[in-house]
Amino acid sequence: VAAGATGMQGPPIKWAAVHRRHHQKSDREGDPHSPHLHGDGYFGMLMGLWHAHTGWLTKPDRENLDRSVKDLAGDPAMRWVDRLYIVWVLAGAVLPFLLGYLVKGTISGGLVTAFWGFVVRIGLMHHVTWSVNSICHRFGYRRFNVDDHSRNNPLIAVLSLGEGWHNNHHAFPTSARHGLWWYEPDVSYWFIRGLQAIRLARAVRVPSDAAVQNRSAIADAPIVAGAGSAGGAAG
């Protein structure tokens, strides 16, 4: 979690609260970053994409976000990591600088390394993450009937190391694996499996083949109003 916090996307507990609220209210009123709540037509679509990609960050937090993360807020280790959020962000800048300085032996070498390892890294990662919010709720294919507009987008999936299989994620929000078919590469899941193999990860959740088959639907199936997402809110 501390390593993830170096990505400068906000304190971990708040990040989880926003993400869980997104699943609870996905593409309905109350969703923090849906691209579908800004009117019809091309203008409404563009405004929605802007809001989902970046604009939502300028809006006030949704009400009662804390109720979505009572489990995390009750974990002492998680609270400790959360309180030290700024320390992890600074570490994400200082460590590349030190590495560049040690390798190149100059301050300028450290600064250049910090620029690529901190500024460029965070800029790219933020836009890829925001693209999941915006593009993956507008463009792509749907494998499962869920009560939102989430879609699988192969390009975003490659750039986001698997998160772009977003319709799969909304169908099985507690699953560590988002790429559910052989042609859906999921680098993040492969990394988690590696951690599991060396016992640094445990209780890794993935849907069974039967569960996937039971929820399978034809591609681009219509949204079923009121249908729930399997597995509940994302963790």
C-alpha cells in the first residue's frame, strides 16, 4: 500500500472510499466520476468525458465517504500508512534522485532521474488511471450484463497493466484478476500471483470458471436496469 501511495493519487483510505463509492453508484447519481451524467449529444458526452477524466478532482467529496471504508479505517496498519501519505509521495521523488546521483555522480544526474522517475511517471500513470474512469465507461466491448456502462478497452488495458478490462472488473469487483480470458493480458494479476508464490500475498480472490460462465453475456449486451454487480463493492 505504501508503494502504491508513491503514485500520488491521494491517501489510500480516501482512494478506496472513492473507488468503492464508484462501484456502489456506478454511472448513477452519486458516482464520483461517471461520464454519463452530463446531458445528451456530443457536448454532453465531451463534458462527461472531461468530468470523468479530470474534472471530478475539482469537485467536493461525495457525502459520507467514510462509511464505505470502515474496515480499512479500523485497521491500525492501514491508518499508519494513510497518515504518512506525504512521506511515501516524497520517497517517490527522493529515491529516484538518490539513484541518479549515485549512478551518475552529479546533482544534475539525480534531477534528471527524478524528473523521469517522479514527474513523468506520475503524469503518465494519472492519465492512464483517469482513462479507465472516462474511456472505459464509454468505449470498448461488454462481456457481462452489469448495471452500468463499464467496458473492456484493450488499449487502456495494456497501458494500465490490466485495469482496462473494466467490464470484467465491474462484474467481479473483488477479483484480483481482471483479464478473464487468455487474450486479455493482465500484468497486475501476474505480479500478484508472483507475490502469492513467494507468500507476500494471501487470500487472493479470483472468480471460478463456473461463476464466469454464469455471468457471461453476449458482447455489447444491453444494460439491465437494477441488476447488481457480482461480489459487491470493490476492495
